[in-house]
Amino acid sequence: MEIYALIMAGGEGKRFWPLSSRNKPKQFLCLTGGKSLIRQTVDRILPLVPIEKIFVVTVARYAGETLKHIPELPEENLVLEPEGKNTAPCIAYGTLRMTASAGDPVIVVLPADHAVGDDEGFRSALRFACETSSVELENGRYPLITLGVTPTAPETGYGYIKSAQKVVSSSGGYSAYRVDRFTEKPDLNTALGFLKEGGYYWNSGVFVWKASSIISDFSKILPGWYKHFDKIAGSVRKASEDEAVASFYKAIEPGSIDKLILEHSDNTVVIPVGYPWSDVGSWKTLDEFLRTGEDENVFRGDVVSVDSSGCLVFGDGRVIALVGVKDLVVVDSGDGILILDKEKSQDVRRVAEELSKKNKD
């Protein structure tokens, strides 16, 4: 079984201002340790997939920064989109680049900017998923697999996957189930109901499938996209590649792989996993991933705390002092200072948007 990895690294990370910017988005930040999120993603997958079989999809302006963080990545394994249009086009183009020379590998698709608390547990789940990707379904086809994280709280910022009872495969403590349905970012009461009912999992955005399986579903579900595939595949690493890809991106609308393919496929399967995970989608979700207790303070940098609790602080050389405050995020960087109520974390993107209007990055 030949395994390749496709890392999606084109996001801008507007919710992590002032550390992130259009020129340095979230995947290049050191938020959960001493290494950037994209470097951690590569290191996490390397014991399973060698570097020459890892491809990174991003846009041209991040190509140089990507190679700074992954200097051993073969430059030809950078897949440069003409523009970001969410995960479905990214996966389509990345898959065609891989299959131009690799035939029909098993592909692990993963975001560059998520956090995982158990790297070996992550790889163990991926090994099972890779094996399951070649298990024939009752319809004679092969599964499109997503890893579903067992929820620990009624999170309203995550998508949920409901598993059906049909077991596709089981081994080593893991089982793969047919997917019943997807629910995108439910309200609090709905999320509480999901936890009480059971059988619901957070959509981790990590996917595993045979290259031929995902291409087949593109052909059936999005034939308008598929008609561009032969032209792109035939132009890989040729002078005509940029033109073929630009034509494809111009012809399609943005969309996620979940919404456009997985929710409409008869072959979607979920594997429940239990390792600590976060999409690191906001200062609040980062805080929840890093902390071990509700009142604990999480500090990075030179911080003094007096009668303060539940705070997340990222310093940048200067002393930051907290006195009598609770549940704040404080971030000091060369681009600005952020003081935030954690419950308002989703609104940080509005700061980035306001600064953009003023032509400030």
C-alpha cells in the first residue's frame, strides 16, 4: 500500500490577529509549542509518510514561507493554487498533481493548522484508516473516510458527523461506520442533544481515501468540475499547467469537500478517534486546548499575575501584568496589542477586516 499525504496550507488565519496577518497566517505560527503548526503537522505524519510523498497545497505568496518551515520538502511537491477557494478545489488539484506520477495511492488529507495532543494515537488511527480505504463496500466501491473526534463538550464552532450502525471495518480498537449525516456548527441546545444521544463526532477535517475513489466521486457529483481534470492531469509539470488550473478555478465556485462531495456521496465513512484535538480556530479554542483547569492561566512570555485567573497571554518581550481580571486573552506583538473577552474570540476577524479597510496588514 503506497501512502501519500496532502497538507492544505492556504488559510489566512484572521482570527489570530495580531500574531497572524495576511503575510503570516496561522499555519506559520508557534501557538501550541516551540514549532509552527505546519511544521508540527509534517513531523506528525513523517513516521508514516516519507517527505518525498508529502505534498503541500497553498497559494504563491506563501510558497517561500512554506519552504522555510519545511526546507526538506521537494519544491516540486508544492502545489500552488491561483487563489484559495476552500478545500474541494484544493483537494481536486492536489490529487491530480499526485496521481500524475504516483498512480492510485492512498491519500491522507489534513489541514496544516490543527493541533493534536497524541501524535502516536493520531498515526495509529491513520494506519487503520489507510487499511480501511481498500475495503470494498457493499456497492462495490471504496470508502471516503473522515476521522471523527469524540466530543468532550457541546462545542458550537465545530461540524458534527452522525455515525450509522453499519460497521465497515474493525481492527486494533478502531471501527469504521457508515455516515448517517453531517451537521454544520449547531446551536448550543442541539450540541447538548448530540452529546446526550451519542454517536456524534466532531469533524476533524482529516480524510483518507484512494485517489481513484475521490476522483470517481468528483466525476459523479460534480461533472462540471470533472471535465477539467484530464486537461489538468495532462499538463502537470508542463508549461500549460498554470493555464489549465487557472481555467478550472475560474469556472468553479468555492466550496468545502464536506459540503460538495462527502455529504452527497454513498461511500462516506467515519472512524471515531479519542485523541486530544483542536482546529485552533480562535483564541478561545486555542485556550481550551492548552489549559488543564478552568481557572488556570496559560502564559507565553514574561507575565506577572495578581489575583487573575482563566487568562491566556502571549507576550513579545515586554512584561505584561494582569491584576484582578478573569477569562481574558492578551496578545502583544509587533503589529499591535489585543485585549479580548474569550467569549468574543470569533469577532477578532472583524479587527483584521477593519485594519484591511485602512490598508494596514
